[in-house]
Amino acid sequence: MPKIKYQFDSKSLTFKKVKLIWKQKVQRVLAFLIITGLSAVIVNVIFTSFHKTPKVIQLEEERSELLSSYDALNDRFERIDLIISDIQQRDDYFYRSIFELEPIPSAVREAGFGGTNRYLDLEGYESSDVMIETFKKIDVLSKKIYVQSKSFDTVIELAKNKEKMISSIPAIQPVALKDFTRISDYFGTRNDPFTGKRTMHYGMDFTGPEGADIFATGDGVVVEAGYTFHGYGNRVTIDHGYGYKTIYAHLEKIHVDTGQKVKRGEVIGTLGNTGRSTGAHLHYEVKLHNKPIDPINYYFNDISEEEYELMIATLSKRRNPMD
């Protein structure tokens, strides 16, 4: 039986049944639900303030495991970074040095990433710092590996062309031993024969008879052949590739043309006395990546150890006349 409510009527001094309209019934139901819901929320807040729910406990355990995994991952990154650093050292100072390549600058290997914030999507989380730091390490390692792979591509390509490279590197004297009288000047500072001032001499001077043959010291392409107005007189410049160029100046005659391919030992002209010269001789230069280097290091194909030591001794006396 439904519960019947009565209300006392003071006028008639009788109890009358209370009849609720549907709006009142709805209001009562809503009020009951609201009060019940608020009570449940309050009870839940009070309970969870002092007690963790199974879900919260599970989430905290998962977070702890995740942070432990990040720590382990960062340890692995550090070990991988050490391995990459070792590979970089061997590449710069062994593999690349074999082919006389400059080490890759650290600014290139350690270059960062520009532009907008790459890690914006990772911000706003409780563990954002850990995630961002981990992704940064991944990006740095990826960049290092990319740069290293490109370096290995270069080294591998040079290794494939090793025979061609060996033939191209300047490796003989430009004047036959029987033809040159002496080496009248070496690479380094000297007193200029015309002004007497200390100047830099970027090559070696071979004194000999006019008309003696001058040889290409390595395979290459003639990029200059003719008279110059910079004191060199008749000059030939050969590009050997791999960063090498050689220059032959003060020639009497030139036997090659610009664009012509030449082989090591091929006659490219004759010794002379043209240009700014005090006598018949060959001025010979070697450049690596357009930087002048001492030609004395590039005669290993046609002189003996004793001859090389004699050349070094002569050079030492010239540079240290008081010894």
C-alpha cells in the first residue's frame, strides 16, 4: 500500500489527505537526488583524503614503473653516447686522417635543433620534464648518428677510389735528380732576394739547367697554363682532386694546355727563368684545400731515405743558420 499523508485542517477541525501535483513530485525527486549526490561526493572526498582508491594505487604504481623505465632508458642513452663518441674519435683521427680529411668540427657534430619548440606537445603533464629530457637525448643521438653516417659515406667513397687517389696525390719530385743542381730555397720564411725583407716562401726552388724537363707529380687536370703577371712567369697549375693542387712556375716552355689530363711523371714543361726570378730554377708549390703546405713531405716515391734525411738536414741548417 502506498504511504498516505494527512494534513490537519484548522477550519474544519479534520484531517485531510495530502494530494501532491506532479510538479511537486518531480521537485521532491530532484531534491532527493541532489542531496544524495552531494552527500556521496562529500563522503568520497573525505574518504579519498585519508585513503587511496585501488585505481589511484594502480596509477601510482604504473607511474613509478614508468619513471624507472625512463631512468633505465637514460642510462642506455649515456652508454650509447659513449660508444658514438669513441666512433667519432676514431673517424676524425684515424679513418679521415688516412685520406687527409679534416676532422668534423664539434660545432657540426653537436649542432642543436632550431625553430619552434619541438617538445610543446609533451608539456603540461606531471612527468613532462622527464619525457622532454628523454626526447632531447634521442634527437641529439639521432643527429650524431646522421653526421657520422655521412662522414662514413665520404670515407667509404674515398676507400673505393683509393688506387685513383694514390695516383693523384703529389708523390715525386718535379725535377729529375740528374737535372737539378740544388734546392736553392725551401718552404718557410726567408729573406726576399729582391727586397731583402723577411717574407713567406710558399714552395721549394729547384735550381738546374734551362730546358730540363719538369714532371707532373701526380695525376690530375691542368687548370692553368700560361704566362702570369704575378712574378711567376710561365706557370702551370694542376688540380689533382681530393683537395690537392700543384704549381710549377718560372718555366721556359709549357707543353700542356688548360683542361688537359696528365699522368704522374708526364712532362708538362721545361725549367726556365721567366717572371720574377734571379736565375734558372723551378718554383714548386703544393696546396691542400687551397692551403699551402710544405712540398718536402711529398717526395716519397723517388728518393731514398738517406736523400730525404739529407734534404731535412739542409732545410734545418737553412732555418737555423747559427747551429
